Amino acid sequence: MSKVSYQQYFDYIGELFVQEDEVLREIRAENDRQGLPAIGVMPYDGYLLGWLTRLIKAKTAVELGTLGGYSGTWIARHLPEDGHLYTLELEPHHAAVAQANFARAGLTDKVTLIHGPALENLTTLVEKGPFDLVFIDADKTHYPDYLTWAVENLRPGGLVAAHNAFRRGGAIEPKLEGDEELQVFNQMLAADPRLDSMIIPLGDGMAVGVKRG
Ligand code: SAH
Ligand code: MG
């Protein structure tokens, strides 16, 4: 058996594919300086999101859970000039840091940050849809509700992605608040006949589903 760890595989992928520019590095540094929790996606996850965005030629995207705007920057950069990202964040401080980071990245016109509980704001976002991409990365407790909304508001061929599909093992052995809802989410994703789904076992797991039809 090889002694190479999964983390080494992920780092290897990162070295091969991911070149963070000054802006992305600065966003991560600024999030640290502003005391945001270190729970954002890794650079290889960001790259994966950008790659998926290009792959399905997404134009209009929704993100649940902005934090400091790191993953949002990866997504928005890979939308076309006339594309748009709506990103939803509960915490005012996170939202303020993210707004400044989107400005830093030159993405102010391309990104709309919506402040408040995601579930409530999704109701009003419906009129901007249908969407090409929905990225779920907010509170795990509502992952099943977020998935229900995503499937209803994606165009055929659109893609839903969700970070932390493994939740460091919580998906298999629930421990933390939200782990059981995450299990339900993964089961819903796998069983929904409207979706063609998979968990990409990169990092903490990226669940993806493409809407059929
Ligand atoms: N996608 C980000 C990380 C998001 S971390 C990145 O990779 O850069 C999860 C975020 O979801 C936190 O900022 C948290 O404040 C936010 N959040 C938690 N509950 C929420 C809710 N009900 N509605 C909207 N955002 C929520
Ligand atoms: Mg996450």
C-alpha cells in the first residue's frame, strides 16, 4: 500500500492546476485579518467551482453562504461578461468584508450580495431565475431545503454543487448539529430522478447534481 495521504493527492491537484493570483491570495489574507472563521473552500475547491462554471457555460449563478467572497470570486470570474452571481450571507460582518473583497476583485457589477437568512431571500430571488448554477455552502441544517429550491430553480442542464458533502466524516457518523440534515441532503441528491448526481471526493467532498431534461 502506498503511504501517500489523500491530503497529498489534493495538494498535488492544487500544484498542477491551481494558480491563485494576487487578488485571491489577498482575499484570503483579508478574511484572516478581519477575523472571519477559516471555513472557506480551499483553492482546489475554488478551481473546481470555476471549472464547473465554464463547463456548463453558466451565466446566472446563486451562492448560499458568501463568507468573505473567496468561492464567489472563483465562480464570478468564470461567468461571461454579462453573467451575474447572486450570493447570500447571514452575518453582517461577513457580508461587509465580502463586499469589499468583490470590489478588490473588480466584480462589483457582476455580483449582488444579499444580506439575511438565505431561505427567506431565496423566495424573492425566484424571479431572477431560472439559474444555471447553484452553489450551496451555508448552514448545513437547511441543506435539504436549499436543494429543494435549487432543483426547482435550475434550468435543464443546470448544476447544483454543495460543499462539505463529507463534513469530515459527519455524513457517515453524524456528530455535529447539521450532520443528520447533511445525510438527508446527500440521500436526496442521490435519489432524485430529476438529477444526475455524484459526490466528487475532493477535500471535504463536493456534491454535484445536473438537472436532467
Ligand atoms: N462559500 C464561502 C464559505 C461559506 S462559510 C467560501 O468558500 O468562501 C458559510 C457561511 O454561511 C458563513 O459565512 C455563514 O455566516 C453563512 N450562513 C450561515 N447560515 C446562513 C443562513 N441561514 N443564510 C445565509 N448564510 C448563512
Ligand atoms: Mg463549506
